[in-house]
Amino acid sequence: MKTLYSTIVILSCVVAQTYGQVTVGVRIAKSPTVTPGTNHVFVNRQDATNESLFNIDQVSYSEQLGLMARLDRGKFWCMSEIMYGQRTERYSMIYTRELQTGQAPSMMNEKRSFLELPVSAGVSLGVIEVFSGFSVTHDFGFKNELEQIEGYSTTRNALRAGWHSGIGVHVGHVSMDVRYQQEFGNYGDGRYINGQELLLRNTPGRLLITAGFHI
């Protein structure tokens, strides 16, 4: 991973010297809590005693902090960032036999740290900028309460990919933007109970508000 980041930085510097003007800087970001909605999945359907409804309740994010490098050529530009943050997914599970009793579902958190590498291309329309791009995210430092469920297993991948699009303003050394990010995948993928994948129809997505200072 360190080799990848070093290669990106070196290539950015070479391209900048050849084709345009490069700036570097720091960026902070924050996302509101996401409530994906109700798209539950039944588990243990062959066991009337343990048949349950599994769902995702909410997803919350810490503040993100990172570095960026931007290459400008006329009104067109491209930018790469590396951002650190933490993400907590809160899942719910309840026995179907308890649905009519008013029993509250059990809540379990899956918490992780991540490094996100977005790459964007955009155009400047005066101080207004529009852009889109793709990102790769590396997850690590998992703390998963789902592991307490009998029969739970996982084959999750530490790498996630997605796309984003946004609009912002750039004045002098300061930039701010609002972007929407979505992953290529679904909540619950790579997680199993007794061999059944907990795949939900919800696609992970969020709004992200960022601010940066360019040198």
C-alpha cells in the first residue's frame, strides 16, 4: 500500500512538471448519518425457532482528514486524495416469532477504520467547479459484534470500489464541495449466517461535505 501511494505521488509530480500546474494541500470531510431504509432478509428459514429478520439500521462516519494533490490545465483539472476515517454500520436482528410481541430487535455494530483514495476529474466554471470520479477504499481495524451470532462467518474483501460526483467552489487557496458517493456493492455482502449470505438490497451511498486548503 505504501508503494502504491509513493508511486502515485511520483507520477503526479512528473505529470505536473510536464503538462500543467500542481498544488498540494490538506482536506477535511464529514458525512451525515445514513439511514438506508427497510430491506430486510430472512435468515434460518428452515428453523422455526431461530428464524429471524436481519436488517441494517444506520451507518455513521467520523470526520475524515487527509492530503490531496491537484493538477490544473486551463479550466480542466484532476485531483487525487487520500483520506482517513472510521465507519460504523449498525445492524438489527429479531426472531420472527417476536415480531408481534413488541420486542425490540438486537443491535450489533461493525466498526472499521479506512483509507480512501478518490481520483476526480473536473472543470472550473469561474469559481464554481463540477467533477466526478472513482475511488478505492482499504478497510482495516475491524471490530465486529456480528461475530457473536451463532453460525456467523465472513469472506469480506478489505478493498471496496465506488464512484462519486459533486459540485463545489474554489477561491484562492480554499475549496469546498458537496459530493455524493456510492459503492459498487450492497450492505451485507460477504457476511453469512449458516452459509446464507446476508445480502441486502441497499447500495451503500452517502453525501460528503469537504473543505480543503491548497498550497
